[in-house]
Amino acid sequence: MSENIHIQKLTKTYSGSNTPALDQLTLKVESGEVYGFLGSNGAGKTTTIRLLLNFIQPTAGTATILDKDIVKDSVAVRRHIGYLSGEIALWPNVTGDELFAYLGKLQQKDNRAYLAELIERFTAEPKKRIGELSKGNRQKIGIIQALMHQPEVLILDEPTSGLDPLMQEVFYQTIREASARGAAVFVSSHNLAEAQRMCTRVGIIKHGRLIREQIIRDDLNLGAPMFRIVCKDESSIQRLRTKPSSLKIISAEGNSVVAQPLHSIAAALKELSNYDIVSLTTEQLNLEDEFLEYYGDGA
Amino acid sequence: MKDIIAWELKRRRSTILWWTIGSLLLTFVILALFPSIRDKANQLNQVLDQMPSSLRGLKTGGAASINVGDPAQFLNSQLFYITLPMIWIILAITRGAGILGKEERDHTLELLLARPISRGRLLLGKALAFGAEYSIVTLVSLAFILFVAPIYDIHISSSSLALATIYTALFSLSFGYLAFCLQAANTLTKRAATALAVALSFGGYIIASLSSLTDWLKTPSKFVPYHYFNPLDILQSKTPRGLLIYMAAIFVFGSLLAYVGFRRRDIE
């Protein structure tokens, strides 16, 4: 898979501040991946997004989107981006239709059939003035403007804020389709359940530093269970880590590994019978626990 | 570019309409007063002559005496020196500081900057939209003045009337453009850019108008734009060189400042 977003040691220190809002962030988001960017308020999520969009200039480091530099080639980069800001701001005295027409012209990429499909899918009200819409309906307009040109990279800041559960489901489905089409999705969220449900991988950011990345699920095995396998000795672990034929190793620590069946559970269990296994339990990833591990101390 | 201009004009159509109506009404009232004022010119001139010179200066741009029965002097004192600039400066500064500044504060600017359009082109688009919006108000007023002035016995050549209106419009626009450029470059916040433009225009008006009466204001008045704005000279077909230099400086240096500043600065 190709890297649609590649961030290397990206740093931003705002003028008048000695502390970097973003400190040497390095991460990659591949084509087809849905990357959740988690962190508390002020952790650096929005700063990262604003840097990627070239709204603000990096103090140090680089980032490329589709192999184009976000600063030098920002105009070319933005041809391929769909963006939704955290608190969607739209002109209140225009209708959704007028907004889509205007932004479509500026984007130089008009896909009316897909726009009509999105409007229908989200049951948006494009004939009404935006100022007359409820928060949820304004959010739908914001989501549609970000998706309507079927971009290769989606950068979304708190995208489901204000959406009811039904519309959230529609949104997840639309993001899954974009991901299946090959789009890289970079989504910042406070909603851990949502991230766990929507993302293939998450990164936790704290005080401007990426402190943890976690695979949530592999695209090859959507919905497959994960096993925590504890082996008796190191050699079994080494063999399991280097030559698993029917298992994908998610993480490894000491004499235990977390793995996911690649094809079927039966095939995985058959292969595991060749190892000296002490225990085998199913593992349920709990993103909330992961998050609290880093944020729970209140630091 | 044309999409940005069309979008701004469409979104602002009712505001443009009301500014145009306000501008026309004010102009109409002043032009329609001329026959009555001309008929009583001697009395009114006496009243004006008896006014404290400082007050008279505010109406005449510092001239020692005035004959309100003369169409050119009437238009200078009643329309071009203060009334039209006052309304147009307010329009220009409000829009100049707001066309980018308000969008940045409301975060709607991000919707535009997320599209494949360079900051330079966006800046130019906004500047042209601002110019187009302002031109509609002032050009309709110009056509109105040319049409209505002869009806009320104001017989001044159309070219002189047109030039006086155009210079007045450009002079007023210069303050709004300054606010636009300072805001774009982020040299000042929207509020500070507005305050500076207002101080330079209306503060400058007071300094320039009173400078002929107070010695210590003579030198500072040379540094305010109003010092170079004399509509009577334009109505009498004189070329306002000082005004042209001032306006050229504002438009050239302001554009440079805005372009260099806006291209790479952080959007708030």
C-alpha cells in the first residue's frame, strides 16, 4: 500500500510560546487506512490538521500528502483533499446547493452524481439557507462538502459532532466506502467508541507528542477475533513472531503475543497446536483503557 | 477568480443595494437643496462668514470664505468634501477589514483555503470582490449625480463632475484598502486595522480642515491624506497631484504588504 500521508518530525511552536504545540510528530497513513488521531483538548490534534492543510506553517519537520510537500506544493495537495473542520463554519445566508456549487467550482472537480447520492444518503436539506438549519443538519452539509469530490485523502476533525446515531452509521458506511476506494482517512476524535468502530489504526497524542499507535483491526480480517497467546519459552515466541502462516501478529511483549487469524480460526488453532502454549485467550481491544492508560493520571 | 467575485456579490447583494440606496438618498437631498440655497446665497454666505473660522473650515476644507451660490463651491462644501467621503469611507473600511478579517474570525476562510487555490489568488479575488462591490455603489452614485445635478441647476461639466466623484470614491476607498491590506498581512487585528483606518481618515479630516487656522497643525497636516484631498480643485479641472501620489502609494505598498504577509502567515 502507498503512503498517502507521511509526516516526519513535524513541529509547530506558536509565536509567543516556548512550548511546541506539536513536537516532532512522525506518522504515516496508507492508502485505504482510516487513522484515528486521539487526544485531549490542546494535545495537538487540530494543530496537526491545520499544518497538513497549510493553514499554519511548520516550525520544523516535513510532511507529504500523495508525495507532495504540504508547504511547497500546497495547492496541488489540496486538489486531492477533503476537509471538515472541528466546528464547521459555513456562510449562513446561502443554501447548501449554492455552497456545493461554489466549492465545487473552486475544487475544479465536479461529481454531481456522487453529490446527489450523498445528499440523499444523509437526508440533507440543500434548498434551505444554512442559517436556518439545526447543528446536525449543518454538520451534514459540512460532511458532504468534504466528500463530494471523492478525494484521495480525507482530513476530518470531529466529523460526527451533532449527528444522530442513524446518521453516524451512514457516515461510518460512507467512510468505509471511501477507504475501500483507496482513500486515506485521517480523523481526529474525542469519541473513543467511534474511533474503535471506524478506524483501522489509532494514534494517541499528548502534549504535542505521539505517545502510542495501536492497530485496531486489519482490513484483511474485519471483525476477526484477536488472541492473546502466552508461550512457555522464548523460542516458541520467536518462531511464532517470525513464521506465522495463518496468523497476523498485532503486538508482542515478553513471552506473549496478540495475533489475529488471517484466514480462519480453525487454521489458526491447528497451527498453534505446534507450539508450546501456556494459555490462549480471546482479546478484546478496549481503546478506552488504552487511552486512560496515558491520560488517566491527569497529567 | 471570477467565482470568488460572483460569490461575494451574490452573497452581499442586499447589503450592496442598501448602501447604494443610502448613498443616492443622501446625494439627492443635497443636490435638491441647491436651488433654495442659491436663492438665499447672500444670507447664507453671511451666516457662514460669521461662523467661527474653525467650524467653517470643517465644511470648506480650510477655505477662508465660501460662496454657496456657486455650484462648484456648493458641491465641494456640501457633497464631495465631507458627505460622500463620510458614507463611502465607512463602507470601504467596514468591507475592507471584513472581507478577509471576518471570514478568518468566523473560520469560513478555511473552507476556501482547503481548496486548490493559492493564497495569492484568493487575496486577489477578495480584493477584486471588494473593489467590485464598492464600485457598484459609487458608479451608480456617479450616474445619479450626472443625471440629477443639471435638473437642480448645477451646471458643471460632466467630465468635472465625473472626475470629482471618481476621485472622491478612490480617496475613500484608499482607507478601506489600507484596512484590507493590514488585515491580510496580519500586521494588525481586524479591530486595530479598522481603528487605524478610521483615525487616518476622520482624524486626518479634522487636522487637515483646521490646519489653516492653527499654526501648529500645519506641519502634521501634511502627513494626513485629507490634506491632499481638495474636490474644489478637481471641479475646477486641476490635477490633484498630491492626491494621486498618496493613492498610488497606498495601493502599491498596501498590495505588496498584503501579498507578502498573507502568502505565508498562519491563519487564525
